[in-house]
Amino acid sequence: MMAYLKLIRYKNLIIIVLLQCILRYGLLIPVLHHFGVSPALSHLRFGLLVLSTVLLAASGYVINNYFDVRIDRINRPDEVIVGREVPRRTALLLHVILTFAGVFTGLFIAYITRKENYALMFIVIPGLLWYYSTTLKKQVLVGNLTIAMLTALVPFVVVSLEFATLARVHGSSVLQSEACSTAWFWTTGFAFFAFISTLMRELIKDMEDVEGDREAGCHTLPVEMGIDYSRTIVITLAIASVIALWIILAFVPQLRTSYISWGYFLLFLTVPYLLLTLKILKAKTKKEFGTASSISKFIMLMGILFILVARTFFV
């Protein structure tokens, strides 16, 4: 059982569920209530959205592991699952089942919300994840940017579905309301944070896996441009992120007047970012890059949990 949980990368799936649930119940609904708007999306339909997201993400992880066996035998020989703990045919079958279940659930959501673009999205994403596993991840930055964009899409779809449902109930005027603009403002901020932090983590993982990627003929940034160049890009993104965070803190009224936000930004975001920068600056071994990757994951988690602080501005 544990082999299958590792195959679908259950820890990452938990983070996805956490992000969508905290965003909806910790920020979106308080924002709506603050402006006197009642949520229109039922708990069941939101649960179906989360389920579809998790199923498609899990299918992507399975097919990625399926095609990464050769690379993982070099980079992580003790963590190879496909072909060792889970037969290759079983892994492929599991991918097909997860994909069909995720697409079917997504299409059902698109039908009940009358949003045709949702249907297209839930069809395109599995194909994109397959193409990523076979081709895109081997290209310079293309694969990294693909995963970062898909991660940023996770919070966007939560707000989009809610307002699509609200528009059906109250008319399109709700999309011009202050509640809508406020919800999108905060969601865009968290989505952009998710994009940048995911891109950084993907680049760090490429530096960690450079040996196996080079052997497999992948053209990742560290393979093509070298570790030092990739290190510079990650450090630049980390420093830029810290600067952006403090600029946002200074200019957004709710944040500027919140002592909790100042403390949170300092202790749980700025300090980890600086620690990550120092670790990347000195990292030379696979283990050291692995530690940096763990720090970047911690930063992503802290970014998600800040939603609970933002919630206090609307209750």
C-alpha cells in the first residue's frame, strides 16, 4: 500500500487539498460574507473539484514516475518504485484509471456550472502532463514553467468555479462587484507566489538530479548551462521574492497595519528565503540540494498557511 502512496506522491496531494480547502474556507468565503454575498457553490460540488484536481495530479505523478525509471535509477536508486515495488503495467493501468476518473469528474463539474472552458481544461491537462513526462521536462525551462503554471492554476480554479456559480444565481453583475475583485486580488497574489516558489523548487530539483538527467539526455537548465548558472537564477528568484513580499506588505493597507503580517513575513517567509539562499549558495552535493528542496517546500507551505492570516482581515 505504501508503495502506491509513494507512487502518487501523496504528500504533494495533501498540499494540493490543503491549498484549495484553505483558500475557499479560509479566504474566499470570508471575503464573500464581508461584502454581504452568500456562497453559491455547494460543499459537494467543491469536493468534486478537489477530487478531480487530486485525481489528475496523481495520474501525472504516476506517469512521471513511469517514464523516470531510468533517471531515478541513477538519481534515487533506493526510491525506484515502478518496476520494483509496482509492476510497470500496473502503474500504467493506474494512470489510465486516475486520468479517466479525474477527467470524468471535471467534465461533470463543467456541465453543472455550464462552463465549456472547464471541460477543455480538464481534457487538456492530462495530455499536457503526459507530454511533460515524455518531452517537456527534458527541455530547458519549458518543463519547469509548465509545472509552475499548473500549480498556479490550482487556486485560480477554486475562485473561478465559485464566481461562475454565483453568476448563474445572481447574474453577471456579481462579476463586477467588489467582492469579486477582492477575491481575485488575493487569489492572484497566492497564485503568483505558488508559481514562483514552484519554479524555484523545480530548478533546485534539476540541480539535485543533474547527474541522472545528463545520462538520460535531458536538456535541463543545469545540464545545459551548468550548476553555477542555475544557482544564480534560483538565488535571484529568492531575493526578488523577498523584495516583492515586503513591497506588497508596505503597499497593501490590510497587511501594512497588521503586526501579525509583519511578524509572519519576517519569521516564516523572509528567514526561510534567506536560509534557502545561503544553502543554495553553498550546496555542492546531492544531499545539500535535497535539503534546499525541502526548505523550498516549507516556504510553499508557509505561503499557503498565510491565507489563515489574510482571513482575519475579513471577519
